[in-house]
Amino acid sequence: MELIIIIVSLILSLVVLPILWLMYKTRSPKEMEGIPGNLGWPIVGESFSFLSDFSSPSGIFSFMNKRQKRYGKVFKSFVLGRFTVFMTGREASKILLTGKDGIVSLNLFYTGQQVLGPTSLLQTTGEAHKRLRRLIAEPLSLDGLKKYFHFINTQAMVTLDQWEGKKVHVLEEASTFTLKVIGHMIMSLEPTGEEQEKFRSNFKIISSSFASLPFKLPGTAFHRGIKARDRMYEMLDSVILRRRNGQDFQQDFLESLIMKHSRKSDAQEDENKLTDKQLKDNVLTLLVAGHDTTTAALTWLIKFLEENPNVLEQLREEHREIIANRKSGTDLTWSEVNNMPYTAKVISETLRRATILPWFSRKASQDFEIDGFKVKKGWSLNLDVVSIHHDPKVFPDPYKFDPSRFDEHLRPFSFLGFGNGPRMCPGMNLAKVEIYVFIHHLVTRYKWRALEKDDSVQPTLVRMPKNKYPIIVESL
Ligand code: HEM
């Protein structure tokens, strides 16, 4: 144990601190003199207060709010090794999200960039980005998703069958459900068995390496993430090979991309073809972008329903009516899933209150001006979405969970649950279908009670309840 402490201290003092110091010195804070705010201590900046607020119940909102009161809607800071300008408000969100004239690009952490690979949709810009978006648009459209409905419905019921009379951690259950759905959708993975287990364990390691420290030494989360990514790519390689040899044919996401896929290099331009690398990087991107987000949304929604019995009753009414109006058959149908107006508002209100992606990160690709401040090329810019979602002028009594806020059409850029502009979430139909189906079976079968009153949040990029939300479930 002592040896481990000595090694960790050595690594910290010989490697981590000098690198952070270098990062601090090479990006001169002088450039940012025109922007209000405080860069905090040398090397660590304001990282400690950022991290401690990050995992508090109100999340980074308390970090933002304190500084917005002091400095206004635009302020600078130095957090997690980056000089960053935080911004909020509709004007900033319009400029940053529409990215007019390519003035910004997405700004992933270094570890995320390395794990996902250079051809990931998250790392492409301009025409290359548009092309990838076009390729994934069809299989993720409502029409394209219809063929997975039966699988999603069955998995929701199978998961919920296990809940009767039990104590469950909603976050874990939601995670298993959403991973089975996406594994099936992407490569027709069976919901149980050895392959599913391999897929799950590799995915978990990849996911937790995402915002880890950028040191690729054996034993670090980053190193484990890269290894797990390589194993995941081996799995994909063997599926792709089987498909190419005609040993296997499935109507899934991978198949639809393989049809648009070739071994030619990128230099041989072809609108409809992807290289092996692009194919794998983007399958992994969809997994990473789609899993934790949907898991978190489903968990928060179930939590908010328990805390707001009137909303739960109204929601249950909508789903009982669906069953009562059913003319033939006993099972949920695709057309019913596409007609759940109150549930749709409950989802939006969940995404507003929980703001599971609390900030959207961009990098300036050129110099420009925002809210009267000059921004320089290369700066990291973070849009504070929590403040936008809790602006009392747009959402009166902002901490109240009230789906009726979405009865009226909201002004653009005041609700960013799935983002906006060219990087708006391409997976939102899939996420909504999963939630509609799961919630339908949940509220028509069960009531539940929270076992802990703890509102702490995990310090991860996607906001999730720290205690995984344990509940006790009973049949209605
Ligand atoms: C409730 C669940 C989900 C939420 C709340 C959510 C939210 C978001 C948001 C806010 C963005 C924009 C971020 C930004 O502008 O920086 C985004 C982008 C993205 N989402 Fe989702 N998402 C969800 C589910 C999914 C699913 C199921 C998939 C895929 C199967 C997915 C794939 C993506 C991808 C690939 C991007 C990046 C798009 C681009 O850069 O062009 N998401 N998501």
C-alpha cells in the first residue's frame, strides 16, 4: 500500500504537476484580461470549487450562479486544466450552437478524443460532419426505428418483470435496459449471453475513461479505456467480417452503414462510403453519446414522478386511456407510442429540471465577439445550460417540476434538452421511444417509493443520482 502511495506521489510530482504547470504557462491568461472573472490559483485554478459544486444537488449551477452574480453572463475561469470562458443566455446559445460560419467546433476532453478516434462525428466539422450526420439520419429517424420497437418493448417488459416486490437501483436497471437496446440496434447483439457481457464490461470501462486524467500509463483509467476500446473494435471487426462474407445478415444499424461502406481510403471521395475506421469510430460514438444520457433521463424521470404525485397521476391516466382505447390485441403498439402528448411534456420537463448535460463545450475556430466581449481563436467556451433552463423569466418558479410549461411553444434556444443547431442530438427519437415504452409499462403496473432522500449527483459528465436511486416497488 505504502509503495502505491509513493508511486502515485512520484507520478503526481514528476509528471502531472509539471504538465499542468506547462498548460497554465503556455496559454497566457493575459489574453483573457478583457473578460471578467477570476482564474483562481496557479496550476489548479478554480478546479476544486468547480468539482465540489459539480457533485452537489444543484450541480455546476451554484458555481455559475455565484460568478454570474459577481461578473455577469460572461466570465472566465481556469478549471480542469483549461482556460475557459463560461457563458449563458439566448444570444450566447444562438451563436455557439448554430456555429455560424464555422466559428466554433466541439471541444472534447483529450481522453475522449483519443478513445473515440479522429473520425468520430464528434471530432469532425464542416462538410465531413454534415456527411456523417446524413449517413446516420435515416436509421435514427422515426421510420428507421420502427423495426426495433418490438425488441425495445420486450426488453422493457422483461426488465420490469423482475421489479415486482423488489428493491431496485433504478440507474442500474435503466443502464442495463438501454445498453441492451443500443447493442441490439447497432449490431443485433443478443440481450443475454457471453457477447452481451463482453460488450457491457468493455463499454463500462470506456465510459469511465472518458473524462479521466490524460496519462496513458498501465493501471490508469485512460489506459484501461483505450484497451477496452480496442477489444470493442475487435468485436466489431469480427461482426463486419461475418457480414461481408455473407455468413450473417441482419437489418441493423451496422448493416445500413456497411452498405454505405468501402475499404477505399478517404482520398477516394464517395459520398456514400465509409472506411472501416470511420465505421467503428462512429458506432462507438453513438454508443457513448446515447447510453449514459438515456439512462440518466429515464432515472431522473422516475425520480421526479415519485416526488410529484399529481404529475404521476396525470401521466398514469394517459397510459390507462391508451389501454382502454385499444381495440385489438393487448400489447403496446407503435402508433400508440407515437401519441403520448403528456408523456412527451414530462420528458421535456425532466430534461429541463435535470439538465443532464449541464454545459455544452465548444472551441473557438476564429476570433469573434459575443455579448460585447472579444473571443480569441483556440479558446474553450462553455455554454451554461443549467442557468438557461432555470431562467425565471422563461420558466417561472424554475425549481418546480411542471410539465404544463411545455403546453405552449417556447422561444428557440430557451430549452436545450437535446441541444440545437447542426449538433442537435441525432438520437433523440430513439431516446424518446425507449422512455415512452418503459414508462408505459412502469406506470400501468407499479407504484414505487424512494428508499433514500439523497439528492447528490455523480461527478460525471452526464448528471446522474449518486445513490443510483434505490426504490421499493409494488404492484398496483
Ligand atoms: C435522453 C437522452 C439524450 C439526451 C438528453 C441527449 C442530449 C444531447 C445533447 C444536448 C446534444 C448536443 C450537445 C452539444 O451541442 O454540445 C447531443 C448530441 C449528440 N447525441 Fe444525444 N442525447 C440523448 C440520447 C442520444 C442517443 C440515444 C444517441 C444515439 C444513439 C445520441 C447521440 C448523440 C450524438 C452522436 C450527438 C453529437 C451530435 C453532433 O455532434 O453532431 N444521443 N445529445
